[in-house]
Amino acid sequence: MAPTPPTRDKILSLFFSKPRHRFSLPEILKGTAGSRGELQAVTDCLRQLCREGKLVRLKKNHYALPDAANCVSGKIQAHPDGFGFLIPDEKGREDIYLNRREMRRVMHGDRVVVRIDRKRGGTTEAHVVQIVERGQKRILGTYEEFEGKSFLVPMDLRIGPAIPLTAGGARPDKGKVIAAEIVRYATALSSSQARLLETLGDPDDPEVQTQAVIFRYGLPTAFTEESRREAAQCPRTIDPGELAFRTDLRPLITVTIDGEQARDFDDAVSVQRKNGLYYLYVSIADVSRYVTSETGLDQEAYQRGTSVYFPDRALPMLPEELSNGICSLNPAEERLTKTALLEINGRGEILQSRFFNSIIRSHARMTYTEVRRILVDHDQECTERYRRLVDDFRLMEELALLLWENRKGRGSLDFDLPEAEIILDLQGMPENIVRAERSIAHRIIEEFMIAANEAVARHLKEKDFPFLYRVHEGPDQDTLHAIAPFLLSLGYRLPLKREKITPKELQRLLEACRGKPEERVLNRVLLRAMKQAHYAPENIGHFGLASTCYTHFTSPIRRYPDLIVHRMLENALQGKKLKPKEKEDLVSYLEEAGKHTSERERTAMDAEREMVDLKKAQFMMDKIGQEFPGFVAGLAGFGFFVQLDAYFIEGLVRLATLKDDSYQYYEKEYLIKGRRHGRAFRLGDSIRIKVARVNAFRGEIDFELISAG
């Protein structure tokens, strides 16, 4: 049998055995007991380790640990003015400044390695020594001509100035939105060059703007032929034979509660009370019954990772035959589900949980608005329409508040996180931008889903079955120390004596400012100090929820990690035992899947955020010249952001437009202040502005200051 090529662990162990050494390829083969026939496998592994920032490639095909070569790997974050920063892969390391000269041959989003050189006087200078992976391959912009030559002016100003287009082919009209691919990247001596791919249309056309976002983030639209064929072969109704292997919950009063614009329904709930105990049924669409591993449907769902939701459309993870059809828990239709049954006492504590395959028939498709009208507004018409369900909703409210009090008691954070709701007219144009409602109806679903997710995570952990946790690290101490002086200026002290702050301590701050003028400012500052949650097979807990064990189980129609968890739960339900090698392979797969789906989640969030910004800019187009009151919502070195009182919209007041003084941003004090007269702008300050400029294509809104205070 042929020898196994050296593993990445063996290769890394070799480098850690001599952390300052620079290894040649022959040395690596010798040190890992590899043969010349395994050169390609070793080279591929080295290339992957370089991509991950674990190693750096040096001149003459030598490799080293980053520290051995004074090197740091990371991602380029460019600035429209030409300079940039390296965002290091290593957590906790400060961003590294790159001057304009070093930025000439790299682009925003590139993964690179830089070398840190120390100069006389103790200063340091960073030099790009390796471009590991290009972040920009296809770009969007507007078509322009200068001196008879064709150029693309990038939509994202961080990509750089106008990029020359290759000669030949039809020329679009000036100002049209075009897509191009880069055929030559810039060097220290020459600029980039791109080739025109297609003309999308006019930059003010909402459909063109949507297509531009889809293109820019590489979001898939059409499904592959294989996945469409497999979706078409899925049944449209439930096979009666399924009931022999499932618990029949069809008689149980079960409802879905979602937003008015919800496009798929993957969770349904029911609550009963017996002998002083609550019984919560959370039934989730059994997507794993229809999307099995290694099929075309599964591969495409994995690549997409998540559904993407825009104000006027969705880009689903699964074809509509599944996402809106057999998997969607539509009212009055039989559906296959996986159910978490939780027994809960009067203190909101889960006493025991049970999981099983089931079949349900949803009794109603409820909206958050309808449930709020019943429980809060006591609306007579709505209450009468759903009179057979009203007692169930009141019981759900009762249980949700108990669960919340219990969760709050352990320190779970409850940020006031307002989101924009885009209200569209019949033509798909925004007619209003408002703060999205958050009522007891939202609280019911939030608490029930969190309880089910925690219960599934605990169950799989107890069964010693590898799966994807939803993890969230606590904030860095350095970040907390940086914001502590500002919070103290508001009258709030961060307890920083211990090595790590607890969720409970941050929760006390949020509770202390509740309902006070500084509440929105403190919420924003603390939220920005938080890290981003992600998926991983290693459990480090969920800081924001103050949970020691958490996963995502409740949305398998739109999130691939949930589908993975469903498969792991099915294995556990069947009593499957993993051999050591099977467990090792599964953990390896989960590590890669966790990274991939976390990246897809971030991409989707960025695209959704940009689409909302474009809709906000569209809405403000006819309001140029109008004045509005608002407040300072954010500060930066180039200006401050103002959120309007009338609409849930932010715009930028650029410091360059303030002519009464020369203003400077004091980052630690969260303050912008005039150097001569001392006029200051702080978070939360009342402001009156005039809408000065709107660029709907870039989603930019510029304000002009009228008055402050």
C-alpha cells in the first residue's frame, strides 16, 4: 500500500520544532518523512497553509512561520484616498497601515502577506511580500471615456480609480453600469486592466441596482440543472406511509408566526399547560428528509450557505419546489417535521426535552402584526377572527415571558437593535422607510426558537455527537478599555478589574440606561464592541445569549448549518455510533463547513445591508434640498452620521463641508471638535440638516449641517 502523504499537522509540527527556521521543500519532505512522489500533495498542503496565514512563502521556494520572517498575513482594506490597512488573520492583532506605494499592486479584499521592517528611530514600515489570493476578479462600475479611451469607474471606490478597459467590442453609452473581469492586475509600474463582460443599464434603474448588488457579491440566482431536476422529482404531498415512523401531531393546535413578507415557513409552535407545567412543541420543517447528502440539491445548498433576502425578492438556498412547497409549513397542509418537545416549569427552566420525527398540519399562518393586535391592542375584529386560537396565544405570551426572565437572569444581552423596514409601492419603489416593529409576538418566537436551539445543542453534546455550534466570543479587553472612558463620561462604569467581563455585567449596563436619553448611544457603542457570532464544531459558548451550549436548528430551509444539525440529530435519534475515524472525518468536515457557512452568512448580510442602503438612497432622491431634524448616530475621521427623526435613515455630514472651523475626530473620546472655537459634536446630539446630495447607485446620502443643539 502506498504511504500516506504528510498531513498538515505533521508539516506544522516540523515548523514549530524550529520556529525561527526557513525551510526549503527538500527539508520539509525530509522532516515529515515524505517522499519525492508526494511532492505535489505536500506543495498543495503548503499552499493551503499559506492561504490560511499559518505559513508564509519566501524567496527561492522557502517557507516559514509568519513570525520567523517578521511577516503578517491578512486581508487588505483599502481607502478611497489610496492608502489602506492589513486586517490580520491573527485575532487581537492591530491593523497594519499600508502607504500608497505599497497599495499600488494590491486591491481591496486581497489576501496578502506583509513584512514588518523596523526603521531607525523605532518606527515600522510594512511591505507587501506575497499576494496569496485576489479579492477582486469581476468588478462593477460605470462606463466612461477619457481622451478616446474606455474606462470602468468602480462602484466601490475602495477598488481604486478608473480602470482601463481592453480595446475592441461594442462601446456602451457613457454612464451606463457595466460588469468587467480583471485581465491584468496592477504592479508597481503599471495599472490594472479589465475586459467588458456585459452592460447592465442605467444606474438610476432600481432593477439595475439590484442586479449590481447580486453581481458584486457573487450571489447565485439560477439553480443548476441537476438541482432543478432533483427538486422537480421531490413529492408534492406526504406519503401516507410516513406516519408509521412519525408521531402524529396533526390534531395539536399548531401555528406559524412570521412577518407579512415572509417567503418560507420553517417553524411552527404549540403550547400546552398541564399540572402547573408548560409543554412547548417546536416543530421544524424536516428538510433533511428531502435534501440528502452529496446530491446536487445538497451541493448547491452548501455552496449558497444561506438564503438572501432583499426588500423586493429572495434568493433562496433551496429551489421553490422545496422552500415554498413541500418543506414550507403552509396552513392546512400536512408536513413532515422534526419536533423538540420541552417540559418547562413556572420559573422558565427546561426540566426535560424530547426529540422526534413528526407530521403536523398548521392551523394558521399568523403574522407578528396580527398576534400583536390580539395580545396588545385587544383588537376586536382580529380577536374575533382567531377566537379559537386566542387562548393559545395568551399561553404563548405567558411562557415566552417566563423564558425571557430566566434567560435575563443568567445574563443574556438584549440590545435595542432597530432595523429598517422598507415599504414598497406596487412598482417596487420605496414609499417609506420606518423602524421595524418589535412586539411581544416577536418575543414569543425568539424565546421559543432559542429554547429549542439550546435543547438540541445540549442533547447532541450529551450524545457526544459532533455538530456545528453557534458560538459567540466575548469582547476583547482592549476594545472594552478603549470605550470605557466614553462610557464613564455618560455616567456608566465598565467593570474591567477581572480578566474577562461577563454577559451579566454588560446586561446591567443596558438595563441601567433603559429609557434614558443616552440609551441609543450606549447600545450602539456596546454593540460595536461585540464580536460576530459564527459556526464551529468546538464549543466556546455564546456570550450574547449567556449560553454555554447553543446551535442553530430552527431554520433549515434558509440556513445550511441548521440542515447539518438536522442530519446529526437524525443520526442521534437512530442511535448511530461513530467509529473514531468516522468522528475524526466528521469533525474535519464540520470545521470546513463552519468556516464556509460563516463566510456565506457574512456575504449575505453585507449584500442585504447594501441593498437596504440603495433603497434608502432611492427614497431620498426627491428630498434633496429639504430640511430634517435628527441626531448624531456615528462618528468618523471624515465626518459624522446623522439619523433622521422622520425616517429610519442615516446620512453623512462631511467635515470638509463645515467651514466655520477645522474639525478633528478624537476617537477615544467619541468626539469631533473644532480646533479654534471648540465647537463639538457628540453621539446623540440633536442636529438639523439639509439633504445635499444623493447617489442612488452607491447608496450614499450626504447631509449639510443647518444647526446643532
